[in-house]
Amino acid sequence: MTDPLGRPVPLQSLATEDEGQWKWNKPPQYADFKEFVETFEERVEGDETIKDDMLDMLIVGATIEDIVNTVALTAFTEGKVTPDAAELAKPAIATFLIDLAMDNKVPFTVFSSLPSDNDLDKTIDKITLMKQTNPEGYKAGMEDFNQQAMQEQETKSRNAFIDMES
């Protein structure tokens, strides 16, 4: 009689046969994310080259978010921490880098700009350019925009569940 449980587990064929072949397949160097953060801070503060490199990245224009994401990903791929520990360490690393930048009077940006922010800026720039180069088209466009806004407002007020008394 064959053993009904003697078969491979689901997705086993996708796993590597050599366990521990990759650094992230082994137990992490730091089991606790707090220990990882402390070691990171000590290493940066103890090595002027690393500290200068971090500050140079901020001067060049990298954001705190960029550096933190790079540190977390590198720590995971090198087997220093698990992915969840790397994510948990991000706020503490960001705070440390902000303090480092402020202590050294280095200008910094915390977050990368979102694509929607850039799209909005481009739209505003186009409208400003149109206002300067084609005032008639700008005026017609703004009138059309205002009419659409008024129509939407009227539609909302007509479709209101409870109408206010005048």
C-alpha cells in the first residue's frame, strides 16, 4: 500500500534543492530588528567613510526614503535580517538618518515625490504657459471648466437625498 502522505508538498518543485544556497535561506544574523538597527547606527557612527557616504547621498539628492529602502533591501539580501524585520527597522533607520543630517546641517528630503505630484505640476505648468501664450484659449477653457463645475454642483444638489428648505 502506498503512503498517501508520501508526496511532495505544493510548490516544492519550485524550491531549490540546496537549502541554504542563498543567504536569505539561512537564519538571519540579527533575529531582532532592534539589534539590527543598533548595529547599523553603531557602524555608521563609528566609520567616518560610511557616515560621509550617507551624507553625500543626501547632498546629491537622494531622499531619506531611498536610503532606508536600500539599506533594508541590502540587509535582507545579505542575510542580515528577515524581510519583516527589515520593514520594522525602516522607521528607526529613517529617524537616525534625519538626526544625522540635521546634526551635520545637511539639507534632506524625507519622501520621494509621487508620480501624481509630478503630473499635477506638469498640468499647472501647461495651464500657466497657455495663459501666457494663448490668453483667448485659456479664457475659453476656464469658462468651460467653470460651466462643468456648476453643472456637477447642480446635479449633486438635485440628487441629494434630503433637500434643505430655503
